[in-house]
Amino acid sequence: MRCTGCARVIEQPELKENFRCVECGDLYEVVYPSWSAGSQAEIRKPNASAMRWLWKERCGSNAEADQSGVWRFREMLHVLRDESNIVTLREGNTPLYQLRKVAESTGIEQLFAKHQGMNPTGSFKDAGMTTALSVAHELGFDWVACASTGNTSAAMAAYAARAGMRSLVLIPEGKIAWGKLSQAMDYGALTLQLRTDFDGCVRVLTEVVKRAPVYLLNSVNPYRLEGQKTPALEIAEAFDWEVPDHLIVPGGNLANSSALGKAFLEMKHLGLTTQLPKISVIQAEKANPLFRSMQESCGKTLEPVEATTRATAIRIGNPASWKKAVRVIQQTGGYCEQVGEAEIALAKAEIGAEGIGCEPASAVTLAGLKKLVQQGKVQSGERVVLLLTGHTLKDSDYTIAYHRGDLLKPEEIGELRPEIEVTRRNAVELDASVDLVLRELERAAGQ
């Protein structure tokens, strides 16, 4: 474990509470110094060709770990002493869809979506939860805990239940999609709604884990990021180890962009790939602390904001991993952009028109891509991948409200009204008449 601030190095047993450096307060990350040249450590820098072949071969294996799209890449995940402690729900191996219709509307010839919402609990959090909870299981903890806007709690509760462990969830009252909250309840979590926002839940939980034998599983836990880096390996593998030109990621607590950037940097270091994609982070306009930081201080300082957005998964005003995200953006030559509520809603509907549903927070990637294209930061000939973080059923109320016309106020829509009217597809109420149905069918066919 190496501190991302002062570079202090510690061993795993020292990390049991808040995962912050006692010297400078910054977060730790998992590093593999034995991969560097000249090391005599047991874990040597591996052979890239052999690893690529091995990972592909495991796709045909019936072994539980091999069927996981995270643990299939376990040569990149030296976080357990004993592989028998792996807790998995066969996460990962998520689809990479080509977006043909959206490619036409954006002017990008090669546009893809890596859909992490197709994980067992419906979000990208499963990829990180399998690694972090497996570590907690190996360390002998009975209880795990998280503060959550929804997806983390669903993933943690599911994996804890799978391991026979107990879970504690702290959520901000009234600020979570019911589809996500229902999962935590169904998987047996002790779920507490606190009268505060997400950041307030984090502050309470930080003290709880100091006073109780509970293992913290928020994204400050560096083992979470080790699992969350594996979609980058899947993306590279899908393109025959030719990385895309640009990867666009939603920005909430910012662990996802940090993890994916870490993976691409490690792959290049190990010779698995030869290039780095530009990694860009997109935030909602009223939940945009990283965007403000990049504009005002080039990422040197960050001022928390009171986050407000209907995309609840990224309604975070004081992101824990912001320094890691800044580093990834700068190392890869990416950008940080913000988008409005109407832009998010329209982008979500456009993705849905491809037959691919996603939760609102995922759609900021497409909305952000449009802005980056307009600014000349993404070119038409580039290969672009949008990271979709959650399944559409995570927040079905949002989708229904959009298509009914109840989601956005007229002043929020502005110049986007014509596009929004085209993408709204509300249910039409009719009498039970064949003629009326045929008339609607003819009308729709003529559009």
C-alpha cells in the first residue's frame, strides 16, 4: 500500500479503518513494486503474451473464479493470500456494444458502450466489491459497511450475503432510487436512512468503523479499485489489445475513473498494450466539484459543493478519490466536463433508442461526448468508449417521468426541446379497438 500523497508505504494489516494515511491524510493505492525491473520478489513482472492467452483460455473454464470477469484477470490482482477466500457472483465479462445510431448523431464513426450495468446487481460496483469483500472475508470480519447513494449498498449487501457475512448500509434519506434501496433490503442489509446527504453519511460511518469491528467498503478502500480496474482489461481484450482513443466515464465519487486509469497505466507498463486512451470525466452541472477544481486550479485544490442532480448515483459533492482522478486525467491527456439535467435526460433516451438501457448517471458520458466533439477535443475518426455504470431498472421512475414529460421544467429544456420531443415515447391510451390500434400503427410508421 502506497499513499497517493506522501508515498508512505505500509503493509496490508495496518489498513482496517478509514484507509487514509496517518501522515498526510491522502488515500492509499495498491502497488506492485515487484513488477519493476530488477526485482527479486516472488511476484515478477509477468509475460504479457502468456497472460493474454491464459485469460482467454479461462473463458472456457467451469471454475468459479475463472467464470468471473474480475478474477479471470487475477494475475493483476494480488490482494488475497488464499484464493479459496474469493467471494464471487460471476461478475464482469460485461458486453461492449457498438452504438450505431448514436454514432451518427454525434459524428463519431466508432462509438461503443461498455455496459457495467449488466453485472449481477446491475452496476459497476460489483467489480470492486468482489475484491474488497473477499479481503474482508479473508481478514475474518463478520460485518462490512458502506455509505451509499444506492449502487454500492446493493453490491455490498449481495456479496456479504453470499459470503455469510452481515452488512450495514447508511443512506441519505429521500435521496436514493428505490430500485437500489430494495436490493440492499432484499439481500439482508441493516439499512439506516440518515437525515443528511451522502457526504454526511460518510462522516458518520468513518466514526462507526473506528468504534466497532466493522470493515469499511466505500471506495476509499483501495481493494475496491483493484476490482474496478478490470473493465479496462476487458475493453483492451475486446479490441485485441488495441486500446480505444478515448474512454469517457461518469464522475461521482471518482473511484471509477481512478481505477480504470490505473489499469491502463499498468497494462502499458507490463507490455500488454502500447498506448493509453484519453480518459475524460463527466459530471452533472450541480454536482461538479471536480469540474470546478479543474477550471479554477487545474486540479490542485477542490472545494466541496452541495450536490443536486436527478442522476442520484453521481450526487456527490465531496468526492473521496478526486486527487486520483485528477492524476489520471492529466496522465492520459483527458478532460473534465459538466452537463445539464436536460442533456442527461436526452442522452439517456438516445442510448435507450439503441435497445440499451442505462441509469441516468451513465448517460452523462454521451452528453459529455457531445460537448467534447463540439469543442474539437474528440475527432470523428477516433474510437470512443462510453462507460455505462448502471442498469436502466436501477431508476425506472426517472425513465417513466421523462417519457411522460414530468421530469424536466420548461426552463431546463431550453434549446433542447425539439430533440427531447422527438425522443419522448409515452404510452398512448386508447379504447380497445382494432381500428384505433391500426391507426396508431400507421401514424407511427409514417414518422
